Amino acid sequence: MQNILLSFMLVLIPVTMTYVLAPFYIKLQEGKNYTVSNYQGKRVATAGGVILWLALLPVYPLYYFYPGVELLPLRVMFFYVTGITFLGLLDDFRGDKKCKGFRGHCKALWEKRVVTTGLFKAAGGFLLGTSASALAGGGGWIEWVAKGIFLSLFSNFFNLLDTRPARAAGVFIFFSLVSMLIFQELLFILFPLWSALFIYLWQEFARRIMLGDTGAYLLGGALGFPLALRLTMEQIILFNIALIIVHCYCEKFSLNKLMESKKLFHFEALKEEDKSDQC
């Protein structure tokens, strides 16, 4: 009976908090003029990941009441997700939007001797990931570094996707579904985030808010960390190679154009065409 009640609260709390916080947060940003231009040039609230993090904040203590839950990895996961979320928040509100890609941030450091928030975020994400892997236990420093690279690249991958409404969230849901088929216990960890996303995405579909680096990094960290604990070293290396290839591609080409050329990711464009036909 206690487990049923706790499971119900794992869903109810993030749903309720997101429902209450999302409109308030959007109005706050609009009132403070913290909005940014989206892909249509419309001003929208950013850093929507703040809402998701606040919705998850009261949920994590509930896991302490479940029998058999490993508390150390859970504590480390919350530490890592919180750290990576606030690195994204820093870039959302203090970042130099003129610097694009890793090469652009390195160029600013080399030519202007300026450490951009993007470079700080990349270095911070790697250090957080490496530290969290070490704190979670198991393996040696080589494995911790490999996992740190994986977590940094995996989180930034979702940031690359956050160019259209619900795209990053949609890919997150797809990856988490596939991961849950392999590691069924992930459902227990990720279900509160799914619940919060279900409510949050109504605002994103309405083009009132975007995840920003804050939300993209939160999604990448929330899925990436439990995966890093379960994947073998060989699998981590393969993921790192694939993620490096994706990031190198994005330095020269547009991931957005590639995805919109595929029907699976062309939903937004089709909707806009339908609207223009009706006018």
C-alpha cells in the first residue's frame, strides 16, 4: 500500500507543480523582458528546464522510502542533474549567442582570450560527469573520464536538437523508451520527468516557451547518467565515437536542415504549410 501511494505521488507531484509553475514562469519572463526569439522570430520564454527541475526537486526524497533503492547512485544523480541544469541556465541568461559551436568558443579563447559561457559549460559538464562517475563508484580513472566525455556530449546532443518545439523532448522520450526496454528499472527513475514533460509540452507546442540549454542539459543528464552506470566500457566508447561524429557534423552542417529533410522530423513544417494553405 505504501509503495502504491509513493508511486502515485511520483506522478502527481511533478504534474501538479508543472501545471502551476509553467504559466507563472512564462508571465514572469515576459514581465521582466527575458524572452528570446524562436525560429519564427516570435518572442518566447526560455530556460524551460527550470520548471522541470523545480517539479522534480520534491520528488527525489520520496525514493528514500522505497525498499531496496540504492541511495548513493540516486544522490549522485541528483547532484549531477542539478549541476548540469544550472550550467545550462548560466548559458541561457549570460551566454554570448554570437559564438556558435565548440570551434567558435575555442576561437574566442584563442583570439580574444575570453572564456565564453559555452566553453565554461563544456568544461564544467565534463568535470561534473567525471566527478559523478567517480562518486558513484566502480571502475578506475580511465572509465570515469570516458563516462565524463559521454555525459558531456550526450547532454549537449539534446541542446543541438532544441531548435523546434518538442524536438529535444521527443527524442528524449524515444531514447528513454528504448533504454527502458533494455534496463527496465529506468522506468522507476524517469517516470516523474515524463509526467512533468507531459504538462510542460503543452506550453512548448503553443510556442510560449522553449527548453533552452537548461532543459536540454537536464534531459541529457537525467537519461545519460543512469545509462552511464549500466553501459559497459566498450559501449561507452562506441557511444562517444558516435557522439563525436555528430558534433563534428554540426560544426560544418545544419542538423536542423538534415532532420527537417526527413518526414519523421518534418511535422512542424507540414503544420505551417497547412496553415498557409488555409489563409
